[in-house]
Amino acid sequence: MKKTFEDVVFEKIQPTDGYSNKYIGCTFKNCDFSNVNFGIAEFIDCIFISCNLTMAKFDSTTLSRVKFDACKLFGVDFSKCSKLLFSVSFENSILNYSLFSRNDLKNTVFNSCKLIETNFIETNLTSTKFLNCDLEKALFDRTNLEKADFSTSQNYTINPELNKLKKTKFSMPDVIGLLRGLDIIIQE
């Protein structure tokens, strides 16, 4: 049976698998959720602060208006989350090797995050803001990047022939990342 928790602060907990509870307006601080299977848990208007979610499993998990602040999210497959009401934001977090394939991340904010080798294949990133992010080897393929903002981020490689770019913001010198996937020679 699913329990509902509202406006509860959880600190330094190390839960086990088998989550099926509902959390509304809850805060999770300094918790170790590495390798935890959240199952069909629901997180609505929640915030995770300084938590370790490395390799956590969100298969069918609801994440609605959830913020991750200063969290480790290595290798998390967000593409398996429930698509219904999916809405997340990230600040000062490490999302290396995570997957967002086929997610709708319209208007999402990634602020001061590391997204090394993160997968955005067929993801809707319309109006998404990548603010001061490191996107080294992040994979953009058949991704909607209309009105996305990369102007303060670096190390991205985006092939304009494989992705939808319109009014997307870039800045020098990192805009050169749009040319890396093309078969051209650039001389200084």
C-alpha cells in the first residue's frame, strides 16, 4: 500500500529498494540513494540537496517539479521515468553518463552542472537553459534544440545536420562545437 508523505524533511537516510510511496513537497538532504530502485514512487514538488543518486533506478517513477541541487547523478536513466508530468531541474549537480533519451525537457534548467557523456538522443530540449555547464562528449542526435541556451556552457559538440536548431543561443569560442561533426577543415 502506498503511503503519502507531505512536507517532510529526510536527512542522511540510506533507504533500500522497493519504493512505492508518494512524496509531496518533501526535502531530501545528504541522503545516499546510490543504486536504489525507486520503482513506482512519486515525487511531486520535492528537492534533493547534496544527495548521492549514482546509478539510482527511476523505472516508472514520477518526477514532477523535482529539483536536484548539488547532487551526484552518475549513470541515471531518466528515460525510464514516468512521462506523465515529468519536470526536473538541476543545479550544481553531476549528471555524467546519464540518459535523457526521448524525454520532454522543454524549459528545463541545468545550472552549473557537469553533463559529461550524457545522452540526449531524440530529446525535446526546446527553450532549455544550459547555464555554465560542461557538456563534454554529450550526445545530441535528432534532438530539438530550438530556443535552447548554450551561451555560457562549454565543450559541446552538436551536429546541425542531425539536430533541430532555431534561435538557439551560443557564444564564442564554444560555438565551434557546431562544426566538429562536419567533414570540414578549420584553420586558425
